[in-house]
Amino acid sequence: MGLLIRGGEIVTADSRSRSDIFIEDETISRIGIGLYAPPGTQVIDAAGKLVFPGFIDPHVHIHLPFMSTFAKDTHANASVSALIGGTTTFIEMCCPSRHDDALDGYHTWKQKAEGNSACDYAFHMAVTRYDATTEAQLREIVRDGTASFKIFLAYKNFFGVTDEEMFHTLKLAASLGVITTAHCENAELIGQLQQLLLAAGKIGPEWHEPSRPESVEAEGTTRFATFVEQTRAAGYVVHLSCAPALRAAVEAKSRGVKLYVESVLPHFLLDKTYAERAGVEGMKHIMSPPLRDRRNQAELWSALNTGLIDTVGTDHCPFDTEQKLLGINAFTQIPNGIPGIEDRVNLMYTYGVKRGRLDLHRFVDALSTRPAQIFSLFPRKGTIAVGSDADLVVYDTAYRGTISAATQHGINDYNGFEGFAIEGRPSAVTVRGKVQVRDGVFVGEPGRGRMLRREPQYGAQEVDYAH
Ligand SMILES: [Zn+2]
């Protein structure tokens, strides 16, 4: 039985046209006007609606042991939340700590996801230690279809790597043609500033941002870009939050470093005054890099619109109120993270496209096409074309609603965007041709999602120092 999406306005990263889409099995088989629907075809009327390629969240945490607790989500729950919000693929950070075995960690993450996700997914493999066993393990993980790494310059002694370990990771990644994503903040400065602030009695969440100021992120960005350059690697800065870090990344790009930039939902819409709210209200908005001074937002929107910021993710990482209160006596003990997997598409559409800050095609590009291209999923994902997976979002631009923890589908007991109005939401969402969501309700097959195996695409680079 086929599926026909009839009469919608198809919007991709570079085109817009009114057409029907016919899907057989899991892929798009025809695109055209007035397509014939054989008997038994399921028809979705998309007249008056936009049809986007399924959105891809390139940066989420679902299973995550962190700061003496675990992020709240399960793959079942997070994937349903993602789909209701129009995200049909997520890339999860597989994050064993420096004290764990990397390969064991990889298998743990895979097992947690397997059979439990309602949408397709992939992993970035965190490299949190580099020793004699690491190269063989990473080669095995890449062979298994996980063609991107993650390193942390922050979180010393837990996820964080030394400069020496960063060098070896990037050198191996370059030789494998694998891209490395990086959390860019200077771990040493953060640790020292945290101790000074706590010693001065500055223990509340409002001191989180001053403990990791903008220049600390800019330094990490510059250092990562320099290591990427000298190893001939491909790099991707995750969750870039502020103008000084943006300048560092743009400077590296302009001298030819293969560097991509991601910013995440909270930094476009929230500022540090949210984290300065009293007590647990402030703690709900603790993430790293921290929410910044509002003056950064116009620069982030502008860089996103021109493509200097390549992608928009969420860094979805839900901890509930009780967990946030672990940091009641010291801001350094507040679990870092905020959920967002359900809200990224609707909020970026409303506050970007509808407010005139973000071109509609760039919106599709940054939230779907570019993540697919950078992470070896294109053109299977990230566009609407014959032969591509039928991951589609029929988008109702007439919908009006408000974000609230009371109506969200995530497990968490708060939403960092509480009270934000949205002007649009998915009316139908498909995963490989199966309708999974209708108008905010999950109607599909819970375990439908599959792990997407990805091939290295950056070309093996070896630096020959002998010549
Ligand atoms: Zn993250």
C-alpha cells in the first residue's frame, strides 16, 4: 500500500514547489502534480500546508550518566517527543566517561536504543581518553557505521581530554576520514574560576556563567580549530553560544580550516537572566556553555541566516527539578542540561522564519539538510527527492499554541521554554513512509527506528612530516 501526500507546498534547502509526493515502501518514488493514487493508497491532504524533509537533530543526549545522576529520558520517550516536534532523526552522543571502556560504552548505548526508538538515529562516539587500546576500538566503532567522534575540552577528569589526547584523536580521525565534534571550553580556567567563586561564597546558579565566561569558550574554539588545522582533520564545534567564539570559528573557516559550526536552540532564545532567577528556577537553565548576555543573540541569528553557523541542534539533556536541586549548595553540582528535542523545529520556525530573522530555505538547511550532509546521511536523509527515505513533515503554519511542561511529551517536569508561543506545528510526520504523528499525537509504531550506519566521507588525510 502506498502513501500519497497531496497538494502540499514542498520546501527544501533550495527549492519550493506545489507537488504531490508518492511513497512506496520506505522511500519516495514519485514527485509531481496530480499523481495517481492506486486503490488502497493512504492519502494525506497537505493543501495549504508546507512539506519539509524530516528534521535532524545532530546533538542530543538520551542515555547519559553525568554529574552523579542520569538524564531522565528513555529512547522510547525521547523519540516520540522528537517526532511530535517534527524531528525524524537524531544523533545521540555516546558518552562513556574517561574511567569506562569505550567499546563497552558503545555497546551499552546501542543496546539502549535498539528496538526502542520510534525514529531513526545514529551516534557520535565520544573519545574521553586516548591510550594504547583506543585506536583499535575506534576503528571497530567506525567500521560499525559510527563515522563521527566527540571530544570535550571541558569536564576535566570525567569526559574531558588533554591537548595530547585531542591531538591523537584528531590525527586518527583524519586518517580515517571521520569528522570530530567538540565541546570547546577551557577546562583549566573553568576549574580555577569555579574554586575562586565558591571560596568567595558565590554558590548560586547566577555564578555559573561567570565561571565559564565568553572568552573561555572563544579560547577553546580557537584551540580546537588550530588542532584541526594542524592534523588536517574535519572539525565541528558543538553548541557555540556567543559572539567571541563565533569570531574565532569564522576566522578559522576563513583561513581554510575544515570547520563546521553548530549552535543550539537555547542560545537563540534564552539569555543569562534565566539562570539568574532565584533558586530552582535559575537551576533549570544551567547548561554549558552557559546562557549568555542577550547582546549575543542578534549575532547568532545573523550568522545562522548567512550560513556561518551551519546547523541548529538542541543539546537535549533533560534533568528534572529534583536532580537540579543536587546543586542547591554549589552551582558546580547542578546537572548541566535542558530538554529541547520536541521544541526545536516549532521555536526556530516561529522566532526565526516568522519573525524575519531566518530565511525559510536556510531554516530547512540548518535543521535538516546540513546535518545530513555533514554527518554522511545525505541524500538518504535531509531532502525530498525520488529515492530518499520518506521522512516528511507536513507543517501546519496556521496552528497557534504555547509551550508548556503540562502538555509536552517529554518525561521531564519542566520546560525551559515555558510560556513561549508557537506559530506552527507538524500536522503529519512520517518515518520511512509510515505515518508516526498526526497533529501532536503519536499514532505510529514505537520501535520503528533503526540505527543509521554512516560511512566516513572526509577522505583520508595523512601529514607526511618526512618531506
Ligand atoms: Zn551535548
